[in-house]
Amino acid sequence: MKPALLNTPERTSHSPAPDRAVAVAALPTGPQIGPIALSRLAVWLLLAGLVAAPLAMVVSLALGDNHADLLLRDGIARATVNSLVTSGLSAAFSVVIALVLALALERTDLPGRRWIRLLSLSPMLMPPFVGAIAWSGLLGPGGSLNQLFGAPLWDIRGGDGVTFLLTVHSVPLAYLIIAGALHRVPAALEEAARISGAAPWRVFADVTFPLLRPAVLSAFTLNAVSALGDFGIPALLGLPERFYTLSTMVYRYIQSGTVEAPLQVSAQIGLLLMMLGIAGAIADYLASRRVGSELTGDGSGSILRLGTLRVPAAAVIAAAVLAVTILPLLGLALRALVPAPGIPLTPGTATLENFTTALTSPNSQRGILNSLLLAAGAALATTVLGTVIGILTTRTRSRDNAGMLVATLLPQAIPGTIIAVGWLILGRYTGLYNTRELILLAYITAFTAIVVQAVRAPLAGTPTALEEAARISGATRGRALVDVAGRLAVPAALTGGLLVALTAVRELTLSALLLAPGAQTLGVVIFNLQQAGDYNSASALSLLVAVAGLTGLALVGTSRPLR
């Protein structure tokens, strides 16, 4: 007799057979990979090819042989010191200047703050190598300012000039970081200190600056890493005086062919740059964590009334900002509008021939076309990839989100020189060597982080209630992400893509090292004209690039009422 629990009707040959099709359909068919998992897998494969592969090539080639004797003979120790000194000093100076600007423009009743703020950001819109060409036309040998005073005031070429110009182009980033942190300083703390009788300088020293210290450190490390990998300024202002940095040494080895294994020697220099860049990124990460935990203000900081100092302070700051903005344009114009160097600009000598020659030259036209195509391709690719990464790392929960974000942002912590060397090595194994596509891949590697950061900012601060409502309404998880998070991310992604396009169209470091026949970019064309001594044509093209950037700045400034 069967137990009660098993007392079920037995199947016999006469009992009806169950529907076998239904039974088979009910069986598990294995794990199903959804669209989110597929997207995550695709992103990891792309990051492996775009980030891990070129960096791994640099490391593996650098460790393949020992060229320390050659590098020491060629002065790598001195170049390392030059790189550390110029990047460290320029970062420090830029932070001090940015701190003063942020306090004056964000915490006082200075008149014309909006226009001064916009002009102080103008160096961001002028490529550093264009700034180097402009300032060398003012303060170089035979420069306009040096000629105006009859005796050389200062020869900008050399280490001091490199430090000065790196500082000028580092101030905007430091200002944005410090001003953003200043807006988040709790106003109640400052007001409590003032009510207690503390003077404004005492409030700043005891309350404001301690809270800003992490942001100041973050601005310093970011600018130091950026200056460490800059190529255009040290090349144009340092090489004429045999002032080498690590980035210009890489360029010299790759372009000169004076050593048997130029890529391996360059990779060893790149490994040193990579370690310095990663150390700076770690310091910035530690500083940014403190910024997020200590600053909780709502942006309504107290305003300091300057009284009788209001107009004089505005005049001094505006004069300094205008000098940094107008003088480079003046230097470019004085060279671009005369037929040859050394000829003074008068109504009789003024000519537009340099613009005509520069714009009608086949090399220039090819460079402009290549830059536009590469910028458009990089903007499209980084917008798509950056949007997907931004959505995955902010709107989904996965153990690999942190790793994906680190892999995406890592190229920002590494000088562009290293990315270029990595793709040079990889290009030899992929058939992409000496092609325009190699430059495009390097752009995607270097600039995807711009779109990711632009997308993450609005998504990270948006609640997931809308996506949950979509799920309740029957939408799948992937559909909810596309319809809700995707639409929220579109404006930020387009802004990030535009920033990528503007950055790529004026880029020099990657393009100069990955230069291929027929694939030179606008930046390389200008750089080669300057190196060849055609200062007038180089200044003409540089002036067009600078004016285009400042025109965009003016449009931004007039899009909202001034305050």
C-alpha cells in the first residue's frame, strides 16, 4: 500500500498523455541575457580595446628592454625635473589666482562680474599651442611688446615662459572647481562667524578656506597632471631654448628616428608619465571625497560689500583679465596682418595676404577637413558610448559599475602623450598605422570621459521614481532605462558631444604624434607652419581659431541678462 502523500492516480496505458509541447515549453532553456547585460558586455569589450589595450602596449613594451643609459645620456633626469617644476608651479599659481577670482566674482558685489567671469574663462577656448604662438609674437625675439619698449622686456622662451603660459591656461579649470565648491559652503557658518564679530578676512581664514581646501587640492592635482602632459606650450616655447620636458622628449624620439627602438624608448618615458599621472589622479580622488562630504550649502553664500573699493577692484581685475584675453589676440593680429616678420603694422603695410595664403593652401584645407571629420566622428562615437556608460553607472546596480567608471575616466589622468604612444604601438599590430582612423580611435579614448561626466551629473541627482513608475506600468527594465533615463541624458550628452567636438577640432598632442601622410589636422598644420618659420601664416590661422572660440564665448554671454 502506498503512503498517503504518494497516493496519486497512476498513469496507465489507458490514461490520456499530457500535452508534450506544453511540458517541453515549461522546461528551463538556460539563462537569458537581457539588453542591459548585453550593453554592459559591449561596453566592457569597447573599453578593453580603447583603454586597456593601448595602455597595456605601453607598459609591456616599456618593460621589454632597458634603455636607461640612453635616456640618462639624453637628459631624462633634467627633463623630469623640468616637467615636475613647470607643472607644479603652474598648478600652484593657477590655484592662487583662481581662488582670488572666485572670491571676488562669487562673494562680493563687484560690478560687471558676469563679463569678467566669462573673460576669465576665455583661455579655455584658445588652444594652448595657439596661446604659445600668440605670446611669442608679443614677448619673443622681435616681439611686438619688446620692440615697443626699445629693449627686450622679457624673452618668453624657456622654462619661465612655459610656466607662465601653463598657468594662464590652467586658471579657468581651477576657477570652475573652486567656484563650484564655494557655492556649496554653508552660508550659515560664515554668517555665524560675522555675527560673532569676526572680520571678513578672519571668516575666510577660519571658516571658508578650511572647507575649500579639498577643492583647492583637487584643482591643483588636475592642473598639475594636465600641465605634465601638455605638448604644445613646451614644444613652441621650450624647444628653441633646448628646454625639454618628458612630453617633448617623446615627440623628439618618435619624429627624429635617432634611436634604434624609438617606440620602446618613448614607451619607457610614457610609463614614467603614466605613474605620475595616476598618482595625481589618486590624490584628486581622495580630495574629491572630502569635498562631497564637507560641503552641503545651497549656493546662497553671503555677499561682501566692497564699498568705495568696488570700482577700483573691478578695474584692476578687469584690466588683468582683459590683458590675458586681448594681448594674445593683438599679438596674433600684429603678425597676421603684415607681409613679413619685423615689419610694423601701419595702414600701408596691412594686408590680408597671409589669411588668403593660409586658407587656400592645400595642406591647410586638408587639415581643416580632417579636423572637422575627426571631430564629428569623435563627437558621435563618444556621445553614444558616454551616454550608455553614464546610464549604466548611475541607474543600474552592479558590482562592476565602479570598475567601468574608473576605466572610462582613467585616460583623463594620463597625459595624451601616453595615449598616442599606446595607439602608435597598437597601430603596428592592427594595420591602422599611419591612418586617420588611428587618430579617431585615440580621440575616442581620450575624450569619452567628457561625455560620461556630463551625463552622470544630471542622472546622479535625479530620483528613480519615474523609472519605477514605468516598471509598474509594465515596461521592461531596459525599456524603462531608454524611455526615462535615456531621455533625461540626451541634453547633457549633446552638450558633452559638443565639448568633444570643440576639443578635438583644436587638438595637437595626439595628432602630432599620430601624424600620417595626408591625415594632418588643423593643429598640426599650424604647429608645422610655426616650426618652419612661417610665423605670419601660422598667426593668421591661429587668429581665426581664437576668434571663433571667443565668438562662442560672446554668444554665451549675451544669451542671458547680465548681472
